[in-house]
Amino acid sequence: MPVDLPIDAVVDARGLSCPLPLLKAKQALNSMLAGQTLHVMATDAGSERDFQRFAELSGNHLLEARVLDGEFHYWLRKAD
């Protein structure tokens, strides 16, 4: 996890299949303020493509994407 990144909300989507990890992330972002950071944990390999594309289309910023111990972790900053 990025050391200097404050996390404002966490979505644990481990064990959920596509499109649920992205759907849960969208719901969380909807309740967040601009500039806040969301950490999403997922186990669905399809989420890698989904989160990259979602960031491009939505204007939210995918700050980082990492695979840690077979899990996919995403850090998104809500767009202004």
C-alpha cells in the first residue's frame, strides 16, 4: 500500500465476481467527497481491466493498482 496515501474508505470485494467489485466501488465513490481516496480489494482477475477502464471513462483517478498475495488492490481518488 502506498505509505503516504490517506485512505478515506475501503471496499472489500474479495470473493465477488465481475461486475460486483466495480459496482461496489462505484457505490462507495458516490458517497465520497472529491479528492478522497478509496482502497478496493478484489480477487476477480477481470477487475484489473474493469478498474483501468472505469478510471478512464469516469474521470476518477486510478492512483495505483497492485497484485498482493494473489489479490488485486486498487487505490482510486474521487474526481473533483
